[in-house]
Amino acid sequence: MRISDILSPALIQLDLQAQDKHELFAEMVQMFVRQGLILDRESALATLLAREEKMSTGISRWLALPHGRLAETRGTLIALGVSKDGLEYDSLDGEPVYVVVMVFAEISNPGQQVQALAEIARLFAQPGMLEQVRKAKTPQQILEIIRREE
């Protein structure tokens, strides 16, 4: 799975305005809604919050991977957001989050979600990857950074 084949410039936001996790989820889900990829906004938000209750998806230094499976989803949906100032996320390491990659997949095919999350984790484990994404000036630059690492 290539993340760059799924992620589009319209689903990359370089200046997230959210101040906390709940605002973040709403802001990022709205990107999918604007593109017509998610119609039931409330269901998507509830799915993310239910997953977050199990354990924080703030998985490593500066990175969060909120995710869930939706009945209306076909294939895998990915959005990426950058918070310039960072936001409190209840991350496992206690650090603020600067880069958020949100993933939704089909309920009937959990393997898609697992594969996407594994590839995202691998990409962002590359030395300097988070810093490069944080410094990017355009969505196209972020896609190019991801392509280089894939």
C-alpha cells in the first residue's frame, strides 16, 4: 500500500486550528465531508472518540494516528493535518502532537486499516520525516516527501 496513492492535496491541511483532540477530530473529519467521502459526520466522530477511549492514538513523538472503520467507507481514506503550535492529545509519551494522520476504512475489511496504519507508522519512523512534514509549505510538498520515503 502506498500512502501517496490514497492521500490527496485536498485532504492535507497545513494549519490546523484545533486546540484539543475533540476540535481536531471535527476539523479533520470535515475535510472528508467537504470532499464527499464521508456523509455521516456524527458517526465518524463517534467512531474516533470510541477508539480513543480504548487508548490514545498519540503513538509516538509528535504523531497521532486517529482511526476507525465506517459502514459508509469504501476502500481506505486518509487525511493529514499539521498543527504549527502543537496540541494536547493525551499522547502515550505526554508530548504535544504536531502531525496527525487520520485513517478510515471499511467495516468489512479491517486488514485495510491495519495495513495503512503500519505503513504510516513505518514512514514516520524514518529519521527526519516528522520535521520535514512540519516544515512543508504546501500539500504537494508533503506528498513529495511521502513519495520519497515510500
